[in-house]
Amino acid sequence: MTANPMTKAHLTETKFTIDIQVESPAWNTSVPNLIAYVKETVQEAIMATSFPESCEVCVLLTTDAEVKDLNKDFRGQDKPTNVLSFPGLEPHELRGFFGLGIKKQDSDPIYLGDLALAYETISREAAEQKKTFINHLTHLIVHGTLHLLGYDHMNPKEADQMEALETKILKTKFNIDNPYRSEDK
């Protein structure tokens, strides 16, 4: 992703490298301590899966217009969406790390991939769903990060597994109720 960021942070810890680009001032006014919060959310999602290696994730906090362009270019859908995930590893590569205990030969972090989040769509959805902006954003960061880690919702079994893990992370780490629970239930 190329951008002229208004804010850029490269945050590194022992196990995680998280690059964050903020392309709209609305992000900074909507989330206190934005960079630290996004970093923490990505880290919690990764740690919940017990991914065994040091890793890197890039997060683009942008506008509907940018996400619409990315969605059109990469998914053939000419519309904005809330979050896009661009995995850096193929599913078989991820399975190797998780299931076979494969260890890398070098010390470079594994590039898990990129997330792109659209401010206007997330804000609109939060209002429509009667959720706070930050709770909806947290859910979408967790959701997108799990996609980078090979989770998907293409069939009911996969969807149930992914939603259960999302719900567990949101409740235990952020005290956010199940985002999939309908108000009608």
C-alpha cells in the first residue's frame, strides 16, 4: 500500500512489528491514543491464536474512497467496505507454522499481511448497529487480523469457528459483547 500518511508509526516489540498509516484526521479524533490502541488490538488477536513466530502486520486507516479503490482493484467490487485483509502467507504456509511446528531459519519477522479500514463505512455501520465506534473498530481489526492468520467464514463451520474466536477475544481482552448477537434474540 502506498500512501502519503498524515501520521505514521512503526511500532516494534519483541514479537510484533505493526506499521500503522493514518490517512484521515477523523481517525485521530475518534479514537484516543489511536496508534497504541490499534497496535494492542492486532497483538491481542495474534496472541489469541498462539502464532508461534515473530510477525509483522501493516494497518492502513483510511477513507471510503481509498478502500473502494482497493476493493475494486483486488476483489472486483466497486464499493467501499469496512475492512480488507491482504494475507502475506498462503493457507498451506500458515498451516505449517501452526500444525507442524515449522520454525523459520532467519530472525526476520513473518509478514502476515495488510489491513485496510474505511473510516466512513465503520462510522456509519456503528451508528446503524447502535454500537460505539471504538467497539465496532475493535471487532473489525480482530476480524481482519484473524483473516491474515488463515481464518475464514466461507462455510458455516469456518464461520462458527472464526466468530467464536472473535467473540472470545472481544469479551476477554476488551470487554465487548458478542458483535454477532442480534438484538432480536
